Amino acid sequence: MDNIKKHLEKLNKAIDAKLGKGYGNKLLKKYENVTGNESPKEIAKIATSLSKQLEKNIDIKYLKEIREECACIKANKYSAYNKKYFPELRAKFPNNDEKYLEAVVEFMNKSGRCGKKQELINNEIISHWSFGNKCVCYVTKGGWEKPSSITWCYCCCGTIKSIYKYVFPEKECNVDIIETFATGGTDCVFRTSFIDK
């Protein structure tokens, strides 16, 4: 399981990008011996410790953005969501945002990319991620039933945002946590909203 090693590398880059070069190495020094060969339980302990370390040393206004950059799975400007799927759906409903969003949700439910279920409520996309009532994090998979902190869950916001920001490229895309197992929820639920820039 080398996902934790890759995750730490992404985190280091994200910290440096947001807080200044070298800050990531300083903050993550105690994790420099992580090999990626740790057991799922050991990885869960590392993730718990890492969340505490980040919360102690990074202001919350930066912490969410940094963690979003650590998402395991991210779409980019070359993805089919940006180049094909969303533009094709938008062409069908060029002047009706609500119908367009309904079509996006229907498409995403069929693709299964953003969790088990998407729904549209008040022009916001609500994503339900839980499969079998346990954390589905790729980094800690099988290591814990419940993350210790919502800080760990912000990576999922990054995955969702990386896709849905192409729904309305001209708007700002925000993804917030409604509930996760870390907050005592029974599902991992995220809200995506679109705001005029």
C-alpha cells in the first residue's frame, strides 16, 4: 500500500504551494520514514497523527484548500468531463441551468464517479459516498471504520470539486461537507454549489 507515501508527497507540495517552499518538509519531518509498506492499521494511525499535526500548525482557512489538493483521484482540464460530457449536456440546455444540472446529476449517477448517489436540491448537487457504512478512503482503505477528524475528509472535497468545477467553468465551485463518519454521520455527504465570480 504505497498510497500513503504518495499522499504525503502530494501534501508536501500542497503545503509548500500555499505556505511557502520548505514548510512542507518541516511540518512533515516526523513522517519521512513512512515507506508505503505499512499495514492498513498502521496507515490509519499515521493518518490520525497527520490530521492532528496539520490542525495544530495550519490555519483552518488554508487547511481545507491544502487537503483538497491531496485528493487521490482528480479530473483535470483534459478530462472527458471538461472536453466532452458536460459541454454536450450544456448544449442541450443552453439557457436553463436547472435542467442542465438535472442532466448532470442523472449522468453522474449512471457513471458512479462521485459516490453512490447524486441528487439536486436547490440547484446544489448533493453527493452521497458511503458504501457499506464505512470510510472509503483510498489511502487508509481497510485501516479504520471512522476517520478521527474531518480534516482527513477534505480530500474528498477535492475529488468532487475537480470534476464539478467543469459544470459551470465561468462560476466558482465550492464543495462543503454536510456529514461524514468523522463527524458522527451515517454517510459521507457533500454539497456542491456554484457561485458567480
